[in-house]
Amino acid sequence: MEEIKENCGLAGIYRNESAPKILYFSLFSLQHRGQESAGIMVSDGREILTHRGMGLVSEVFNGSNLENLKGDFGIGHVRYSTTGSSNVKNVQPFYIEYQGKTYGIAHNGNLVNSYRLKASLEKRGAIFQTTMDSEIILHLLVRSPGKNIKEKIAYTLKKLKGAFSLLFFTENGIIAARDSHGWRPLSVGKINNSYVIASETCAFDLIGAKYIKDVQPGEMLLFDRKGMESFFWAEGSIKKYCIFEFIYFARPDSRIFETSVYSTRKRLGEKLADEFPFDGDIVLPIPDSGNLAAIGFSQKRNIPLEMGIIKNHYIGRTFIQPYQKIRDVDVKIKLNPVRSIIENKNIIVIEDSIVRGTTCKNRVSALRQAGAKKIYMGVSCPPIISPCYYGIDFPSKKELIASNKSTEEIRKFLGLDGLYYLSLEGMLSSMLISKDVFCTSCFTGKYPVKPEKCFGKYRLGKCALKDI
Amino acid sequence: MEEIKENCGLAGIYRNESAPKILYFSLFSLQHRGQESAGIMVSDGREILTHRGMGLVSEVFNGSNLENLKGDFGIGHVRYSTTGSSNVKNVQPFYIEYQGKTYGIAHNGNLVNSYRLKASLEKRGAIFQTTMDSEIILHLLVRSPGKNIKEKIAYTLKKLKGAFSLLFFTENGIIAARDSHGWRPLSVGKINNSYVIASETCAFDLIGAKYIKDVQPGEMLLFDRKGMESFFWAEGSIKKYCIFEFIYFARPDSRIFETSVYSTRKRLGEKLADEFPFDGDIVLPIPDSGNLAAIGFSQKRNIPLEMGIIKNHYIGRTFIQPYQKIRDVDVKIKLNPVRSIIENKNIIVIEDSIVRGTTCKNRVSALRQAGAKKIYMGVSCPPIISPCYYGIDFPSKKELIASNKSTEEIRKFLGLDGLYYLSLEGMLSSMLISKDVFCTSCFTGKYPVKPEKCFGKYRLGKCALKDI
Amino acid sequence: MEEIKENCGLAGIYRNESAPKILYFSLFSLQHRGQESAGIMVSDGREILTHRGMGLVSEVFNGSNLENLKGDFGIGHVRYSTTGSSNVKNVQPFYIEYQGKTYGIAHNGNLVNSYRLKASLEKRGAIFQTTMDSEIILHLLVRSPGKNIKEKIAYTLKKLKGAFSLLFFTENGIIAARDSHGWRPLSVGKINNSYVIASETCAFDLIGAKYIKDVQPGEMLLFDRKGMESFFWAEGSIKKYCIFEFIYFARPDSRIFETSVYSTRKRLGEKLADEFPFDGDIVLPIPDSGNLAAIGFSQKRNIPLEMGIIKNHYIGRTFIQPYQKIRDVDVKIKLNPVRSIIENKNIIVIEDSIVRGTTCKNRVSALRQAGAKKIYMGVSCPPIISPCYYGIDFPSKKELIASNKSTEEIRKFLGLDGLYYLSLEGMLSSMLISKDVFCTSCFTGKYPVKPEKCFGKYRLGKCALKDI
Amino acid sequence: MEEIKENCGLAGIYRNESAPKILYFSLFSLQHRGQESAGIMVSDGREILTHRGMGLVSEVFNGSNLENLKGDFGIGHVRYSTTGSSNVKNVQPFYIEYQGKTYGIAHNGNLVNSYRLKASLEKRGAIFQTTMDSEIILHLLVRSPGKNIKEKIAYTLKKLKGAFSLLFFTENGIIAARDSHGWRPLSVGKINNSYVIASETCAFDLIGAKYIKDVQPGEMLLFDRKGMESFFWAEGSIKKYCIFEFIYFARPDSRIFETSVYSTRKRLGEKLADEFPFDGDIVLPIPDSGNLAAIGFSQKRNIPLEMGIIKNHYIGRTFIQPYQKIRDVDVKIKLNPVRSIIENKNIIVIEDSIVRGTTCKNRVSALRQAGAKKIYMGVSCPPIISPCYYGIDFPSKKELIASNKSTEEIRKFLGLDGLYYLSLEGMLSSMLISKDVFCTSCFTGKYPVKPEKCFGKYRLGKCALKDI
């Protein structure tokens, strides 16, 4: 599908002499969750060292700054990239020094009551220097009553509404926590006697860690000298796992929400195959996002799979379109259809999702130019009709094509001979876990936790400030 | 397979007001043929402008230097990357000014008589400033008799032994030429009334050009005000197309040697399926190089394909391994096996080729860790036993695993339960064109054109010079 | 003298369509006051734009970011450089967004009660993200009672102890203020109908502005739509101008504290000539810091001046001493004595001041090597025996040579034949304004405003945090 | 005076284990002779290592590449900067590999028969890749008859017309040579048992070397295992030392042509004082170029010297003038007059030379704005009326103000109350060595060696080539 961005990836480690290295590798594995900035914060109990910067993990870290990071516990973060508003102030882990102590935080998700929290804190004298939820959470934390960090964090978390998988850093250890609905994934593993935490288990594979458990919705895990302590800060939880993590975001080699992403994605393709009303000569995934659904589809319907669209891996983020004259070059430079495979065929193209539809339209047009006879598209999720307030950076309702057009209108707009979206019921029944645990608000417009009114239009001052 | 490097990619354009842009996009499409350096040389008949640099096309060119390149004809080049010896002097297009005229050249391939040519030129007073064949060819050119550029180039090409696909730049136009065996591909297309030349046709797809013809072995094509003129500079030709272009190098969406790379690669997998002596539960390609052979294999044997090894696309060339302790991190950071797919399965892994075997060994080990029961590997070409003197940068005979070990020894070394290489006959019979037109010297050690003795050990001076 | 660093340089402008340009040029003129970082914050009343970065003004600003800065009023800042602790978080102008409004600040000087202010603010819930006084001041500001910005700032300034020349930025205009002792300079000029503010008047010369007045100790000047309004926020003031600004820091082409720096510096040399007990063949200034005192000295004593030590202007901040073997190269690479001038002469070397003495010792040794017969040194200020708490970054008492050694001991240490420091009385009598208005605490150890006890050792947490 | 540029600075070393370091420091001392590029070429007899780049010595070399340069003999070069045509191909030392041997060269000066040499070499098959004389010289060298390097170099040098101070690098040692007129300086020193060569002796001071002798006009010095051998390759020599080296280029702490630059420059000021027809209150040098003549002038006439124009040392080469509105900012940002010194005074401004006159005009205007009553200017050399063909990059005759205007016209143009140039006779009589040994062609238009006709208009091809 078109590139959309999610909030972040988290990594943590407690008591391992290679802590900075393990965080570095973990962030590498989680790079798909955020390409705007990366950061690591570690300590050996005497000194706290942090390095953060704009760019990919491989750009932010080099031999020399990695060498200087020393410590045996810490947290790391990768942040998503939005066009234009990249701001060096917003890199994470975010930290403050307060009454002689240092507190750090790394956040994945989105609060829906940040405006109110911020306004109320400002009334009590708080001053904010970034636009991140993380800063709000630390402000709450240091003002929280409680005789220890556990109580203070629990008190803080209860004030928050919305999605948050969190890693806290203190001078004594780290704390992992998840909101009571569990929107964003967060898992715990073990490498020798050390604990590691990561947004996705693919990080564990890389660093040679063994998966232990998920941080549960409403749970908080404290890692310090005494080991790992579990504590449920919320008095009950109604699971609302983000189903879109399965459909698009998570790496297929991860297990999230205690389930294989690969298998789930393939089952979505199988289910789509059951429902799909058209026939064709070949199944053609949009690489790489459509690959697994396409495999499931191809096997179920017994139509041969072809990798007939070739991806250029050298494009990267630095591609310049210096002139605007050459038609379709933007699409083709990333994905080029193989004429010899497509020409004169009835093709079934498998996409994982459609957001705005513009990129998709160009791809269909490129397939048409490559000689396709009939082009049928299967989408392995239902139409996305409503924005996400819990951490996925979908465009606004106006820009979501399925929010404004019927499937038939979309088919025409995209220039397809046939278009079929997997049904909501079909999608849910493909899941390997109970279909009741999922948040499907982007497909239904029904939000488990109401966002505050001004959400997304949050403008504080009369003068917009830009740091250029 | 492990990354090996080829010499280069070429792009040319004659008479198009967007010449620099078209060359830029063409080089983008050919980036897989060379990542060390990139360059463009263009002219509008009054001024000649060139920009070249170390790095990827996207790194060498930016808005500002592209803006400054103006012209309606020109040539472009991407060069392969070797570790360590990157040298800014060796970027191409290479050019000289001689008696008031400028000559440029871009070269793909390798001469096998460069030592002798160089020594003979030096005896006649020539001085060399680079280690590139290109410089030798231009030295020959300007000393060639002949009443015009066509005769001079023809005279020059006859002196050359080995592999060369060439683009010449003069102040009046460009000339494309290919050695009489045709080792390296070179194709001509048309975009409106302009001619474009490229190493592979995938460039034509991107820039919206129509394929016209291949430059034939022994042919020379002159592009100037009078249009395109064909001329056979060699008096006969014995085709020796590089079969390894089909197996590994060329992009699957290209047609080279007038044949689809995709279809050829899939047929190699089908043939391998016919010959393969083992059975398994799933077919698992090493992405992306093994993908197409695996599809062919899976369809032919009716064993389900799984994309069960996940590639991290963010690694790039800048990955730092800052410490050496974490086992297998180098392999796993690029390719991670999906446990849920592999565990307790008998898997058939499809590789396109094995060179040194070390990377392959690590991958097998990673699959073993992911729980595979039995691991059988199918390689879609025969054992590589001998180096290439015609432009592919294979390691020396000592380092080629198949040159030193039997298949059974390799199987043991790699830690496999079974290993099968496609037979030479099988490979050749998979080709969509006559099996007589191919150079298979890397599989047979039989070289159609003998390299000069000191080839590969070429050391002129007693003091080695390094520009650091 | 040896390089020591002061806090900063300030620039401001109100209502001029070339505001960013004028700030840029002003900072250029003030570059000698701070080379660590530079920043500009401007507004056109609708948008606030800021650009800040590490490095010299010429490194931080370029054509593209200057182009993007648009506005008709604003403030700018250059910050001093300390070794090692350069921190991107500490660049100024510093700003916050609070209850929908943006406040900015640029500070020159040093508070002596920042620890207490910070602790008290933290008790009331404030969280600090930098180690700058500026952040404390803004925290105080937004919590201040008062019905308008004037009252709020006045309330804030009364809380501050120590040295501060300040520029505030609000969405409606800018405010300049100076502490009631007036340690650091701050002047107001006019360019057409616009007001400009700068730490030193040399900025006015460059931008073509006319000097109007100094911001007076205890005064606050508000620049907004109604023009310039003066207001004395302090109820009385005892002038304590930093005499070291005259001796070393300020540019000789500036007037500070309503007096010419050039003339003052020359008079110091004349007075030194009166007191100096030795005789010599030539007067030799350490360039450029000793130049003006040397001219005064030479004219008064009628001993010829020679510019016999040559400065290498290409050294800059990037000089690498890759090896340590070559003796004295560090000194000589910056200053090289001219043998033909020095050989066999009795020389009187004029230094403006001596801090640690180590650099000075090396210079004396270089002069000795150049063949000097006798070397007498005259220093145009008294011995520095005590640190500064008001904005000059002297080393600690331990490192101040004159704090630990008698003049005779220093003479021996430096390898001189004679050493004479200008007397305190002599220095004060050289001033062109009343000798009662000066702070001379670095020469006397008597501090007009007591620093809080932990000053200079301020360590909040048990863990030191470093952002690398 | 206005900045003009000379060709280069040379450094060499034979047999010293710190060779790269000594070359690095030497180039630092010679930085004023060339700021465009820098390079070092060293060898330990087994390996030859070179590093070259665009920019200042401090930009081209860093800890890591200096660390990699290893060797005990070698040569170094700094090259002048011209606007726009900076070309990475033209960095020096320049080297070639020829018949298994490496030859390097570093050149200071300008040949006047390069066109003919180049044309003749091209006729014999040579191909040129740069526009440097150095390449021509190496081409001649390798084609020279002779049984050893001494004979070959001697043969080569005889072919050259014009100015050349040269350092050759061979695998066995280095050779220093100077043209038979000795236009450019070149000196030999000793550091322990090693020989060092440098364009100016200030390099010796820095590295702690002892001056031995100048390379004489027409002399060639070979440094190899046998030590230093002198050989006069020219059969006679007529000294034509560049007098402008004394007036402007050389560092005042250098001895060139066996004479102190400082003393010479001061004597020029004394002589100017004798001839100067005006009187004034103060003597004001344009810093730093006018300093020494001003000291001589002030002492001779007994008029007090004031350093009343302040130089901003932070400007560097990166200054951006982003807008054009502020009057005179370009001049004032570099040099700011001190009003308190200048106001209501009759001032005598000392310049070392006037080239185009435009910068000078702006400076006079700035002095006028600072309140000067009368402004008289003394120039410590005669009017420059003719270009230099021997290595100084003066503008063309059209742009030389004194070539087109009388002194009275120049005075009016500059806005002066009086202008006086030192007479030719006065200049020559100020020299500390025989006045017959100097080239004064820029003042007289009489050229000791005729430049070839097309000099300076050398355009080979119909198409201009630009490497961007």
C-alpha cells in the first residue's frame, strides 16, 4: 500500500554489559516503525549517556558515538517521519533532570487527552518545549504523589487516555508499561540473565534473545536490581489490539499480540481468495506489502503466483525528481512491472490496503501499460473509512478514498476491471486469536476511547512557530 | 547469493532536450550494476558539462548539480564498488581534451590485453593516470589513423581483446559499440525522436522509451545529426553472451540479449525442480535473488512457496558492526527466517548461486536455529569453479568454494541435509535462446578468449601507490 | 592573553523589513563574544521563525536558511565556546510556548542565584531541560503576576541576582533589560525609523545604525508598536561595569559604557609606560590583544614599536596536532617571532593580561629562541587573582597563576628577565570615566554581589548526564 | 591591498620518520600562498601514499588521513584559489605512473611556453587531463633522454620557459629545482639529519629546522640516499626575483631571496616617508598588509601610528552577503574604522599596493564616514600597470587601475585628498640586496622573458568543458 507512518519503535534492556549494542541492534530491527530519528539512553549507574539524532539508525549511530555509549541498562527509540515537520527537538528518548534525578521516556502510541492534560499542567505552571506526548507524561510523573517510582508511574498512567506503550528510564532501572487496551505491541525477552523489551519480537531474533511474554494491557513491568516485577496499574482492561499492525505495520517475522504476523497475513489472503469474485491467470502481489496475502490467495485458489513487479531497492529517501515532465516516473522508479509476465494476462493484483488511492491508481496504470488484459484487485482488508487516533498517521477523512467513494467508484477511479475488499467479518475470522480483542475503528469509525474534541487541530498560539 | 560486483552500467541519449534528466533516470534503473560511483557527461554542442562522484546515483546527483547539467546529448555511467580501493580518479565517464577536442568514454566489461596495450602505448610515450581500461581505449583512439571518428573507433576496437560494451562521447554525438562476442548487454531504444542506449531495457521502461534493437556483437552505432548509422567494425562474430547476467546480475524486469530475464530465471527453477533429488514441505527462496527460480520450482513440483526469510531493507551500505560478540548478527540483520513458517518443516531453499560459501553457511545456520527439520538446498546454476576475465568480479580460484570442494564436501561445509546444483546441460537447456551463444567459462574454466598471462596480478611499479 | 571566553553577544531589532539580515550582520560583528553557537528568532506578527545551530555565524547561517527567515522584528545571540560540553540544547535564543503564546530570550551574563531559583521553581513543579539561566528566567516570567508584559518582566528581574543583559522576544515586540549594576554592556541604536540593540556598538557601524543610548543599569526598554518606552524596574542602581570588557573582551572599535574601547586600551598602555621599571630597545605587542597598549606604551616612552610576532590567521578552530613530538609547534603555529627584529635586542613585550600563564610561558620561550637578549614583559592590567561570577569564564582560583604565585615567582616561571603588572590604581586612573563605576573583583577578590555557595559546583543529580 | 592570489606553496622533506607531519606543518605555514587545495605525497620506499583535497590544509587533512600517511620522504603543495573554476582535477602534488614507476611534482610559478609545449607533445601523442603546467612537465620528463633522473630532469627543465620553483618526487627521493631567473623563492633547511625544502623560511621556524641555503636560480638539488647533491642545470642565470613577493606575498617572518621580508617592508615605508608630500596627524595602516610599511613611515616621519582600522578575523571564506541593500557592508564587515581615533584628524593611510582600486575606494569612503578630515594615502610600491606572466594572478591590463588612469585620476576616483605612490627608484633602493636582481615587470611592462602570444587566452577546443 502507500506508505503511511506509525508512531514509533521501542527497545529496552536491563543489566547487560553490551546494553548499548543490544539497543542499537534492536532499533535496527525496528527501523520499519520509524525513520525520522533514533536515540539511545543508557547508564551504568554512575553516569547517564545519551545519543540521539535525525535520520536512520545507521545514520544517527556510528563507530565513534557507539563507542562512547557505555552502560548496562537503557532504552532506545525510533521515530516516524512526517514530511516537513521534522524537528530535532522531538527526538526520543526524551529526558528531564528534576530535583537532582534524571527521568527518560520512550513512547509508542498517541494520547487522546493530551490537550487537556497540557492545558491543566500549564495552569499549574508547567512549560512545554516540545509537541510530544512524552513531555506531558514526564511532567505528570514528577508531580505525581506516591512513595516510590511504581506508585508515581501508576498514578501518572491513570491520567492518560489513548494508546501508549511506554519505556521509562530511571537512575535505578527501566519500567515498561502498556495502556489498558493494549493498542500497541510490547514484548519481553531474555538474553542470558538480562531482560530485553521490544515493540516486536523480530528484535529478539536478531539479538539472540528468547521471547518471554507480552507486557499485558494495563500491566507495568519494573526492571531493577531485584529483577522483573509485574504490577497491574489499571483495574481492568478491555483489549483493543490494533488490527492494522497485522495488516501492514509489523514485520512478518515478528509475533505481536502473541501471534505470528506472517501466518495471519497469509490467512488474510486465503480468506480473500474465498470471497474474491473474479478469476485470473496469475496472482501478482504489490511487493513487498502484498506478498504474503498473495501467497495465501494463490495457494487457496490454485492460481500461479508471479513476482511480476520489480522493486528498486536503491531509491531510498533521497530520490530527487528534478523535473516533472516524465510521466509516471515516480511510480515506476520504485516498482516496475515485468511486461513478459503481464502482457495479455488477466491479472489478480494483491494489495494489503488502500489509503488515498493515488499511488494505487498510478500502479494500475503502469500495469495497463505493461499489457495486462484484465486487472482485478484484491485488498486484504476492508475499506479504510476513518482516521486513527491511537498512533497510526492516516490522512484525514477527506483524503481517505473509501470514506468518500463507494467501492464501484473507487474501482473506476483506479482504472480497474474489478475491485474487491476483504469483508470486515472475513478479516476478523482470519485472525488466529479471538476477534473480540481488536480495535477496528479505522474500518468502522467506532472509537473505543473518544478523542478529545480538538484532537488533530491542536493549535495553541496565535503565531505559528517554526524552527528552520 | 553473496554480493559480487560487476563492472558497470551504461546509459546514452542523443538529441533530447531533457538529456541530463533521462540519463539520470536511466542510471537509477541501472544502479544494481554499480554502486561505487556515478557520472554524467552532456553537451549542447557549445559547452560540455560533466558531473561525477563517488556513491549512489542519489548521492552523487542533487537538485543543484542536475540543474547545472545542460545539453541534448550525452552519456552516463555507474561503476561497481570494491572494498577499500575506491578511487575518485576512476570515476566514469572518463574524458580527455586532445588537440582542441573533447572525447569521453563509458565502459562495461574487461579487456584481457590491457597490460600489453598499456606497455606498448607507454613505449610510445603515453602516460596513464588511472588504472582503467577506458583510459587505454582513449589513448588508442586519439592515435588511431582514419579520416573520421568511425574509422578511428573501428581501428581502435580491433586492437582490443576481451569484453567491452562502450559508449563514446564526441563533440558531435555519441557512438555505441560492443565487442565481437557480445559479453555484456547493450540495447537501443527510442523516446519520441531521440535515441537512448542502456545496458538493460529496464531503463527504457522507466523513461518511457521503446525498445528498438540490441547493439549487435561486433557492431558500432553512430548517433549524430544524420540519425543512427550502423556499422560492423568486426569481420565476424562468435556470440559469447554472459550467462551469469541471466542467473544473477540483470534486473528481472529487463530483457537482455533479446530475452526476458524473468522468464529465463523462472525456467532455471523449473529445470532445477526436474533434476532436484530431494523432497520437502515448503520451497523457500533466499530473497530477492532466489525468488524467481523458487517460483518456477514451486509450480513445477507443486510444493508450496513461502517467503519465509525476511529482508531488512534499511541496512544499506552504512551498517556498522561495532562489536563482534553477538553471534550471527551480520547475517540475521539482513535476512531473518520466520520461525512459525520454518519450524519442524523439511525445507527446500533456493539460491541462485554459491560463490565463497561463507554467507550461505551462516544462512543455513540461521534456518537451523529457526527450527527447520531438514534443509535441502537447490542452486539454480552449476558450481562456479573458475574466475571471470570478462567483467564479473568473482574472487580468485582459491576462494571459489566449488573450485576446491566436491558437492558433498560443500554440503557438509554448509551444514545442509542435501545440496543440488543445476546441471550445466540443464542450465543451457533452460535458456530461451540457442545454448550455443553463451559464455559459460565460470562453470567450465574454458575461456573463449585467453587472458594475457599477468592478468589480475598486474603490478607495474615496485612501489604501490595509494591515494587516501 | 590566552583565550578565555565570555558568555555571549546580543542583537535585537524592532520594525525593519530587513530584520533577519540586520541581525545576521550584527551577530557577525559580535562573533568575538561567542563562537560556540548562533541563533536568530524573528517574527512578522503572524509567524515566528527561528534558526539556531552550533558553530560560527558563517557556519550556522547560509543562503537558504537566511532566505527562509522572514520578519520585521527579532533577536539574535552568539554563545561562547567551552571545550567538550558543547550542547545543542543550550543554543540561544531560547524559547517556550506557553498558554498559546511564544516567549523568547537571549542572555549575556551569569546569575549568581540560579541554584536557588531553580530549586524553588522545581518545588513548584517546574521541569528544566537545559542548564541555562535563560530557561530559569522564562520559567519565572510565565509565573509572574502582572497585568502586562512590562509588569511581569519587572517582577521577574527583581528575582534575579547577578549579571544579565537581556533581550526578550514576545509576539508583540522585544524588550531589552540590564541588571542594576550594569555588568555587561548593551546599547541602542537607530537605523532609519527602526531600533537596533547590540552588546557592542561595532555592530551599529556595520549595519549603518546611529548610536542612541546605552540601556542603563536597572533600566528596561520596551519596543513595540508605540515605539520605545523606558522603564526603570530597579529602584536604584550601583554601577559595577566589568572593567575586563575594556581590558580584553570588547572590540576596540566599540564604545561600551559610553566610552571608546580603543582609547581606554591605549591609555592603559600609556599608564603602564609610566610605571614600567625596565628599559628596552623595542616594544613588541602580543598580537592582536596587546597592540593598543603597546602603541600607547611606545609613544609614551618613545621606544620604537615593532610588529615582530606574526599571527597565522588560517589556524581557526580546526587545527589538529596529530602528533606531539615537535616542540612548541602549538604556540608557533599561531604566533611566530621574526628573528631579524628580535635577535640581540632587549625587548619589552606587551600583554593585555595573564590568566594561567602556560601559553605565555611558551611565547616567552619562542622569543628566547628567536634570539632576544633580555625579555621584559608589561601587562596592562593587575594580576588576576580571583574568578568572575558575572559572566567571564576564568578558570578556578587554583589555575589562576597570580592567585598562587608572587610576581617574582611568575617572572621565573615565565622565564622573563623582568615582569611588571599595571597597578590597580594605575588601571583605574586610566579609565575615561569615574573609577567608582567598575567591578574589579577579578583583581581584588571583593565581590559586589555574593554568589550563592554552591556556585560553580552546581551538580543536581547523583548521575551526571551527557548528551553525546 | 585587495586580495590577489599567487600560484602556490611548496614543501619537501627527505628522510625523516615524521615526514608526513613535517609536511603538514610546513603547509600550514605556507597557507597564505594558496587556499584552494592542499596535498601531500610520501613514501617509505615500499609504498607511496598520497592525500589531496580542495580547501584549506586544516580542511583537507584530519586525524584519520594523517594517521594513514606513512613515509620518510615526500612533497607537499598548497594551491591558490580562483573564483569559480576550482577543479578537483587540478590539485597537487600531481603524479603519474609510467613504465612501472611513479613520478610526482609540485610547482610554483607559471610557464610562458606551455601552449607550444602542449601542442608539440600532443602531436607526439600525449594526452592531457588537466590544465596544469605540472602535467606538461611530467610528460616532458618521461620522454626525456638521459641515463638517470638528474639528466632527465635537466633535459626537461631546459625546455621550460617562465617561472618555476619545482619539487619532484621519485621512488628514490626528491629533487628541488628553480628556473634560471629565480622568480619564485625556494629554500633548504635541516632538521636533525633530514633535509627540508620550503617556499618560505617561516615553515622552518615552525618545524624547528635550521635554514641552510636557497636553491639558486638554475640550480637543481637532488636528495637521496647519498645526501644532497647540487647541480646547475642552466648554463648561466640572470636573477629576476619577484619583487612583489617582498611587497605583498611572503609572510613577514620569512626570509626570501636571502633577505628579511619584515625589514624590507619596513624600509619601503621609511622610503615612502621620505618621498611622501603630505602631512597628517596620524599614520593608519590598512591591516595587516600595510602594518610594516606604516611602522617604518611613522618612525621616519615621527607621526604617531594608530591601529585605527579593526579587522574581523571571523569572516573567513564562507561569508554570505545574502542581500545587497546595506551599503558598504562588504568592506566594513572585514575592516571597521575606529571613529574615536579618526574623527577630525588628518590621516595618512598606508597601503602596500593598489590593484583594481574598487576595494580601496570603499575603504576610503568608510574612513570618510568615520569623520576623517583629510585623507592622504601612501602606497609602498609604484603603480601596477601591467600583468604578471610569472605566477601572480593579477587581473588583466583593463582592470588594473593604474594602467588606465593617472595618479591624479586615481586620487579622484578613490575620493582622497592626496595620493602618493612610492617611486620605482625608491622601491629598488629600499631593497636590502642589489636592485639589479629583481623582476619589476608589473610596474614597468618590461618582461625579461617574453610570454608566448596566446598566453592567457589559451582555449583549445571549440566546446568549453566544465566539470561541475
